[in-house]
Amino acid sequence: MSHTPGPWAAHEGWPSDVWHVDMPGRTYSIGVSRADSDEDMAVEEVQANARLIACAPEMLDALRLAADALDLAQAQVDSENDRYNLCKRLVAVKRVIAKAEGSE
């Protein structure tokens, strides 16, 4: 299964402790539990999570471009140490891509 294509957007809802992530054809609401002891911190966390979720399709596209760039750079460096370091970064980026695509 693939994700809903972007762009996605995050915006504050009502009451102010609810944020919405709008995707083509649907909206998800993210809220704060009334049991949270530090409600101000919880609202900030909800806002941050909503923004992160909303930019997920763009981040996935950027990671795919980064993986391509790292792969290309790895083939063009002379130093074994540089190739090793680029390889480690490429593996990390590909691991996140696989996780996002549900194939990890």
C-alpha cells in the first residue's frame, strides 16, 4: 500500500489543543489527552507532530534524492575512508526510506 500523495498541510483546529493534517480527500486530527499533566508542553508537541506528519511526503522525496546523490558521490570519491563514510550514510537513508515504505 502506498501513502496518500502530497501536499499535506497542518493547521490548528478548535479547541486550540487539536491540530489537523489535511491530505487530499481526508483530514486527520491530532489532539492532547486531558490526562496530560503539562498541557502547554503537550499542545506544543501536538503542533510539532502535526507539522512533521504534514511534511512526510516531501521528506520521503528528499530522502530518495539524497540516496541517489550519496550513491553517485560514493562512486566518484577516491578515498576508501570517504567511500566508507558515504556508504554508512547511504545505508541509514535507505533504512528510513524502507521504513516509510513499509518494507523494513
